Amino acid sequence: MKKTILAVSAAALMMTGCGNSEAEATAPEKAEHVAAHGASHEKHWDYSENGPAHWDEFSKTCGTGHHQSPINIIPGKTVEMNHQYDLSMHEDVDTMAKIIDNGHSIKVTPKQGGTITLHGETFKLLQFHFHGKSEHTVDGKRYDMVMHMVHQNPKTKQLAVIAVFFKEGKEDPVLNKIIKNIGGEAEIDPKDFLPNDTAHYYHYIGSLTTPPCSENVQWYLLKEPVEASKEQIEAFRKYYVDNERPVQELYDRHVESN
């Protein structure tokens, strides 16, 4: 069952983010506020009638930006990683988390988030969410599902997103916690969702993949996918099947790889 996506008109922060203070409030949370409090007369972006081809009506950046996401990764055309931007992950935090269907994805907000470090700066995990198919592609291949872990530098407010690809395979017991507790809470450790190999990834600078499509987002796509069973993937797709933006032009950007 596909769901209509409720709107976002807010500026700067993400697709997907959720902080512990008003300063960290993000576009999707503002969308949730709109959904809860009305404004039904307004036109809202979605993935169907007001889909990606019309998103420039909600934010010009979606149509005119040259650093947009997602993109197609071509491994043979990547460049060597700039080691100043090597990723160091510190996600091993047991915490309670709120799990909701926010109108455009299944979103998990930990009460206490881990961190990542890049370029000598610390970014805090705000939330992670799932797409029924991966938004980024690798050699034109779209993975069966993806998790986006949204981090924010509390000082600069810049965003960094880690993409974890899923492929159909064996059951992931951690995912069952998410599936069984949508609309509630569960105890989680975000590290449990990561592949064994987190040291190899693609990196580039892109944007939010939903309006307002704000740019200067650091993207890290882990090369090793994790597995989820067919039944688990179908469980997520009962909520969202096609909540992915088409791939965007690379223009003058380079994709780094290690």
C-alpha cells in the first residue's frame, strides 16, 4: 500500500531529522506539525500527484540545484578518498527510541544518539529512517531497501547522512523491533543495524532528497549491504514502496571511494 506523502515547506534541515531542541527541528518534523495541526488547504509535495517532477514548485533548489541527491554511483569513475573526510563511527549506544510513520517514511528517533566524526568535527545522530527501495543506485542498481542515518553538527548545523543498503537474504532480528513497534517505542542500539565493514564507503557532497532539497549535505554510502528477509522488506513496503527520489545529475562533483 502506497501512502501519500505529507508536506514540508521548511528550510534548512532534513529529510529526516529530529533533535532534542527547537534549534535542531528539521523539515520533516515541521511537516508532521502541519499534518497534526491542519493547513489542509495548502498544496503538499508527495511522490505521486505532486511528485519529484513538481518539487521545484515547493523549493526552487529542487529544480535548479547542481549538487542534488540521490545520484548513481559508478565505482569505476570514483576518485581516491580525501582522508580529511574519513568517517569514524561511534554509534554503540543502547537507548530507547520512538518509532513512527511520519507520512513519508518509517522514522526512528533515539532518546540518546551516538556520533560520527569527520574532518575533525563531531556530528550527532538525530534519527534514522527507511525507504522501501534505495534512493542511490550503484552501477544503476537499486537496492531492496535503505536506511538513512541522519547526523548533525550541533555547532554549524551541517548534516551528514550515512546510507545503509539492504538486500534480500536472511532475517535481521533487529529490524523486527522496528516493524513490531511502529507507533510506539523500543530499546535499540543503532550499531546493530550496521554491516560488519563500516570502513569502506562512497562519499560525496549532495542534498536533502526531499523538499527543500537543501545542499551541502555530506553523504556516506556504506559499500557492504546488510540483509533482511523477504517478509521484512514486504512489511516495510506495506507502508512505503516508492518513496524514493529519482537519481540526479552529478554535474561537476566527484564521488570519493576507499
